[in-house]
Amino acid sequence: MTTTSRLLKLLSLLQTRRDWPGSVLAERLNISHRTVRRDVDRLREMGYSIQATMGTDGGYRLDAGSELPPLLFDDDQAIALAVALQAATVTGVGIEEAALRALTTVRQIMPSRLRHRLNALEFTTIASRPGDGAPTFVSPDVLIALSTAARASEVLRFDYAGRHPDDASEAAPPRRVEPHHLVTSHSHWYLVAWDLERDDWRIFSAHRITPRTPTGPRFAPREVPGGDVFEYISARFKGAERTNQWPCTGKVILNRPASYVFPFAGDGIVEDLDSGRCSLEVGSWSWVALAAALNRFDTDIQVIGPVELTQAFGQLGSRNLATARGDGSVDS
């Protein structure tokens, strides 16, 4: 290896774990201990903070420095970084311009093989889905396959696992869909597609999809309901069929100050009232779910309307009483 190649390899090794014995580095690079020390000194001169570690087999540790030096990424890391930057360009938290500039820089220095993979990955970023929970893992190859089929307007076949891995049935036939949009929402990925068997729109969780090859014939793209994928997906996440609004919306007065309620109100409207109280107008996918969500404020609640919300509190109370009794019955 040339000196430059050896330095890059050494830097790559130092980035992969916290401590490296000097003897292991020398063996990995097929060089002497003395050359390792000289190469470490060269990296230090470039701005990398590399500390010597003590012990029977002294080694080296790459620590954070006062400035951000050049970094090395493997293929998967580079794709992950580019995808994260692309999603960050529409977050609405004030980093969009910086994320776009960083994405442009990453694209320019990417090898062509990675740039082609990234260019094949097109997706829409939307706000968090209620109850999304922990992030799900989806292989970049799966995302690229879904995006490529959507861009090419080619029928896609895939196996779709159940909600749990044990639910998957080997005998189940593959799903056949016309893929239209790949969507991400807070580390969750979804495929919006026209289901050819059910003759309707469906939203599939990407982490449950195993694409089959080859893809099918081309199709004429359809327009998602309402003509806007962002509005359509947001509506479905709220339990509505077409309109991006909660199907159940109510207003209450909480015996809590507005400053207490506001951080947990989501897309609700909070209004400060007198005596440490506030009003909250908020929605949910069902009346009982809305009543249960309002109980999280752990305070007295006065329902302003509608009557369906008052009835939902009664139904929720009956269910909770039955649970407390342990008999599984619900009073009428």
C-alpha cells in the first residue's frame, strides 16, 4: 500500500471500534509497530484526536477532537447518511438548507455505484404516525427495490409477513400491487400501492415486505385519493378515509395550566383560562380513544362537546371498572 492508502485504512479501522492494540493494527496493515506510530502521528497532524492507551499491549483510541476532520464511511453508512439527509430536508425544524447542502456534498463524492443506488431511492417524508413506536429496520436493498418499481410503474410481487414473524404463512400467495409511493415517517417506511387482488388502495409496512423478482408489466399510474400522497397518508394515519382530519374531535376544559398541557397536546389547540385551567380541542380516530388520551393529563375534565365524547367517557369508565373487578363484564 502507498502511504495515503495505508493512512485511510488505518483511519477506517480506528473508526470501527473504541480501542485498538498496536500489535493488531500492525498485523491488519502488515506493517511494523514503528510504522503504526508514524502513521498515527500523521493522522494527528491532520486533526484527528488519537490517544495512546495503556496496558500490557498498548494501543490507540480515536476520540472526538475540537474540530470535525474528514470521515470515512462504508457503502451502507454512506447510503444511510444520504437517506437521513434527504429526509431532513423537509423536517420543518430549521435545518432544511443545511441538510440540502450536506446532501449535495455527499452526492458529489459518492462512487457512481452508490450514487445510482441513491438516485433510485425516492420517497416522501410525512409527520409522525400516532403510535409509531420504536423504529423498524428495513434493508436498503428492499427500499431501493420498492422505489425502483414505483418509478418504473411496474407491477410488484412480494411476500408480506404478518404483524409478528411467526404469523407469516409459507402457503400464502404473493401480493400483487401497483406501487406508487414510498413514504417514511419517523424511522418507519411504508409503500402506498393499488392492490390488484382487492381492487383498492393499501398501505404496506416496508419492513414486512420481501420483494419477488422479476417485476411484472408496466401499468398506468393512478392518482391517490385527493391527489396528494402527503394528505392521503396523513388522513389514513388519523383513521380517516380521505380528508386529512381526525374523524372524532372534541373540546374539554382541563384543571391544568396551559403550560402543563401544551407540550403533550400534539396537534390540539390549547387555550389558557383562569385559575390554572385551560381548554383543549383535540382529535383522535375514535371517541373512546380520545377519552382515554385525555385521561393522560391526570386531572378533572369537563366536556364542552360533543355529546359523543361524554358518552365515550362513560363507556371507558365501564370498561375500566370491569377490568378492576377482574370479571371481564361491562355494565350496560
